[in-house]
Amino acid sequence: MKSMMIKDLMIPLADYATVREEATLYEAVLALEASQKKVGQHRARHRAVLVLGAGGDVSGKLDMTNVLKGLEPRYVQIEETEQGGPIFTTEFIRSMMEKYSLWEKPLDDLCKKAARIKVKDLVLAPTEGEYIPEGSTLDEAVHQLVISRHQSLLVTRDGRVVGILRLSDVFERVCEQIKACQL
């Protein structure tokens, strides 16, 4: 896979769902839906929206978890007070819901919430481990995705994001390579 370059597998920025930081969650959902209609049957649907800052550069990714977390603002309290590890028991998860009164009105007034929540309030700036240079090999990308546990990487050229490399596309390519083996 060393000869495979990520620039051949990435989705160019122009072909991916984007919104400005000032957009609402509602607008982000519409942008995601519109971009999914453009995706051919041979590729997985987009599961995130890239967020553009004032200068038009990518300032972050709005993924499914950001959206769901944004609908319940009390998750901020948990992040500030809990120091739990990556593995939670079912009992612990239930106790958190009770302790913080999470999802008491789970989807009530969903339309109103989506219209007033700003994308910039849901998105975190990408970490260094979420960027990968366009000239990298697929081997490097696989390693970075596994170690960083991100669902996608922002592909850069000359310090600017030019596309996105999704774990689903990388996984599909790896599976194609496995099936090509003659056992």
C-alpha cells in the first residue's frame, strides 16, 4: 500500500459538505443532506460537515457526536467534572444521566434547538493528529487513523486543508487489497 497516495483517495474540499462557523445546526444538517445526494453509490455517505472560518479555511469538523452532544447542553458539565476512562459500564452511564438530568426532554422542540444552536459552539479546533499532508502514503494514513482514533483526517497542501480522508474509504480500500490476494 506504500505506493497508494492519499490524494488519490481523499475527497476534495469542494466535494464535501461545508458551512460557515456562524451557520446554525439546522443549516449544517441541510448542507450534509445536500452533499450526501451528490455522493455516488460506490462511496459511503458523508457523516460530517467541515466548518469554515472567516477566511474560508477549515476551522473544524462537525461530526455526528458533536451534533448529538450539542442538543443536550448539560454535557458541558460532565466534561468539566468527570475524569472517567474510555470504558464505561452501563450502570455508570445510567447514573450519569440521572446525576446530570440528561435527556429529560430528549427531542422536544428539536426544530427550535437546531435553529438557534451555532455550529461554532459545537466544533472543536482540529488537533495536530487530525491533519495529514496530501503527499502521504496510505500506509501512513492507516497508521495515523488507528493511533489517533479519528473517523477522518484533514488533508493539507501548503498548510491549507484541501480535502478529507475518511476512515470508511481507507477501510474499503484495504478490504479491496485483501480480496485481491490469491490464497
